[in-house]
Amino acid sequence: MVNSCETDNWHEEQPMATQLTWYGHGTWLIDTGSHKILLDPFLDENPSSPIKAVHAAADVILLSHGHFDHVGLRSDGDFDVVEIAKRTGAQVVTILEMAQWINRQGVENAVGMNIGGTFQSLAGPVRMTQAVHSSSLPNGEYGGDPVGFILEVPEGLIYLACDTDLFSDMQLIGEKGILLAIVPIGDHYTMGVNDSIRAIQWISPKHVAPAHYDTWPPIAQDANAWAEKVKCETSSQPHVIKPGETITLN
């Protein structure tokens, strides 16, 4: 696995390798070579994002919960997820109540599922996992339970923990054999650095990357210091990238 800022000829040797680009906060683009999966699009009002929603590509959109910084609430009252879904025709995969809300916004291609289920999306199998957090829509409407996702890509399994605290069933997720886990480290609204280390020990992914940090002062973290703890206290390889940079699976 390499980061986009590293210099080598790996991309030339395997041009179809899955790539994950971080757009800051909890937003990621997973490009499998044949499909693009967009997680929690928060772009127009995200101070870390290198792109705006109008430039986002997606075949599948994953929504972990309904908070403003995951559906992309804009200053004009519109939502990034709605604009992207309508423009691209992407499938929106989310918890049942969120799918019903998406439908009410005029998005036709929303798929509601629930924790423990697997959906055969356009981009491959998507399994929904629990997350320990809260979930409501920006207007206070009930948004169902918060969730995470396990994606099956050609190189292996990717676990998107999304917004969550530490929970012991992460050990069961680890039993599936995770190639890459993306975990929150920001604290305050999710688990922080120390609990993320315990999560990584339980999940035991080959590779791990941090998310949901540094967007605003309450969730500021030293990601390089986190990476050193990962190296010292787990068997996983950490990957710290800046918004707009990419991790390539191998």
C-alpha cells in the first residue's frame, strides 16, 4: 500500500488498484477502478475539502448517519448528498430511515438496509455494521441508528468505522480479516486516539488510516503522533495523508 505523495512506479504496474482519497473530515472516495464509492459527502461547507460537491463523482454513496457534517448541509439549506445523488444517479446506501428521508428529497435511487445486512451494490457487497454514536437529521428528524460499513474490493475488505466510540464487537469485525480500517481519532464527538489504538488492536487490520479530526478545534489531533502509537502498540501499518491525497491498495 502506498500514498499518492510517494515516488515509485507501482501505479504503472497495477493501474486498476483500488484507491482511497480523503476529502477531509469523514468523507472518502473509494475508487475500485470500475466504480466510485463516496462516503458521507460533506464538501461545500467542509473547510478541509479540496473539492466542492459539483465536482464529486459517485456510482454508490454510503451514508453513515444524518448529522450535518455527513449529509453535507449547505448554507442555503440544500444537501451535498442530494445534489450529488441527483446529478450522478448514484445508489445511496444507508440505514432504512435515512433512505426514506433521501427519498423525500427527490432521490429515487436510495437503498435502505439495516445493521448486519449485506447489499449487493453496483460497486460490490456492502455490509452494514453498528456504530456507537447518535443520529438525527439537521431538522431534528429521527435518522435511525448510526452505522459503519465493510466493503469488499478486489484487494480485500475495507472497514469504514465512521463516527463511533470503541465497542467490543470490533473484535468480531476483525475476525473477518480486514485489509484496511479507517477509524475516527478526533475525540469529543467520536473515540479519541487512545480508544482508537484499542480498536485497532481488536480489528487487527493490515493497514489503518485516521479520519474525523482537525476539521475544527474541538477535534484537533496530532495524526503523526497517533501513527507512532499505532506502530508501537499494534501490528497495523498506519497511513496519514492530507485532504486530497490518496492511499492505494496492493
